[in-house]
Amino acid sequence: MQFQAQPDRPDPLLAKKVQELLGGQWGEISVSMSYLLQGWSCRMPGKYKDLLLDIGTEELAHIEILSTLIAKLLEDAPAGEQEHAMADDPSLAAVIGGMNPQHAIVAGLGPRAADSAGNPWSGAFAQASGNLLADFRFNVTAESQGRLQASRIYKMTDDAGVKETLSFLIARDTMHQNMWLAAIQELEADMVDGTPVPMDFPQEQEHSPHAYTYWPLSDGGQGVEGPWANGPAPDGKGEFSVTEPTPEGPVPMPPKPAPHLFAKGTPGPS
């Protein structure tokens, strides 16, 4: 494996928590599939395509690490022994009561492609838009969420072996966040007018009066104090300003329903 996955002792409840890092919305399956799909569909051979495939492949190794860690956290914890221990120790029963029963019933004390609540992993979590800048920005979010969740679980356990494994994964998330941020800077420098996505949509086809105006719609009122409300926009094409929005459309009124639908307030068929 890319790194060790050796907990100090079995812990079915911790195994349930670690499932989030494996099969949750921001887990390693999601990021691996996202990066690989982005790379396989990239029409620009070279550094960006290779970057996507490099990190996507590394994330496959992280899937292996977490799958192994979960299996070892479930090792030597069959349901029968748990039941006897729970009968003798009510406090232990409260802890083991949080175990994901699907680990035993469905997976035979192994990992599953699911989150910490047992919800199956969904392909909807994988994102590949075909636009590199949009994907790279999503990737920063994915690594940020992954590192955040791994850090939280790190603080939930005193198992030194689990902490060592999570420490490695957290470090790689640090690297990947920085890689995607650097890739965004490089991509924006390579492209003309690269800040808005898509970068090649003709600006004259936008409703330009609304392209750089900040609308203060909350009760707080302090949003207008940020650099997103005053001064030059990051794309260099406009100046931010604050505008009280006024309705430009009519009062919404849905079309009259067909009589056979018996909509409330309409007469039925004669």
C-alpha cells in the first residue's frame, strides 16, 4: 500500500465514521472518480491532463488505505462476541450500539462503498464538466472538504495507528489543495480572459448591466463592505458597484390549468 493502515485495536464505531472518508460525498471514491473522469475527457494533452490522472490514480491508493483500515477496525469483532460483551458492560453496549450493522450483515466485517450513515456511494458525487477551470475549482472544494472531515475524525479517536494513517491522508490533502490552487493560477495565466467560467462566452451576449453589481438582499447590510462590492473585479473587465435591485419582470402568474386537473380554485368540467 501507499501507506500503512494499522489501528491499535478493533473499533467498529470508528470504522463506521471512517466510512465517510471512503464513500461519502467528499470521500476518496468521489475524488478519485472525479479526477480520473476529468482527465480522461481532457482534450488538452500535456501537463493538465497528466496532473488529473496523476492525482486521480493516487486517490485509488487512498481508497485501498481506507478500505484496509476499516477492515482492520472491524477485525476480531464478530457479532456474537459483541453481544456477550454488551450484556456484561452497558457502557460498552452504548458504544458498540453505534456500529453500522451492514458491516457485519452485508459486507462480512469489511468496508462498503457507502458513507458513515450507510448510504451507498453515488456516481452523482463525481464531477467532470469538460471545463478545466470549473473542474479545478471544484477540486479545491473537494480536497478542502476531505481534509476537513479527516481532521475531525482525527480528533475523535485516541488510536495512535488510526491517527498515523489519517495524518498521512491529511498531509496529502494539503498537497492536493495547493496543487489545484497552483493549477488554477497557471490555467488562468495560460488563458485569455480566464477568470469567469466559461472563459470564451462572448461578454457582449451577457446582460451587462448586471455583470458587476452587488445586490444587498440580507438584513445585515455589511456585505457591501467587502472587496466583492467595490473596486475592480478579478477578471479586470469591470468595476464592482452596489445597487438596490428593482424588479424587472411582472408579478408571476402561472398559466390557467386544464379543467381536468381539478386545480384548487378552478371549476371542474361541466
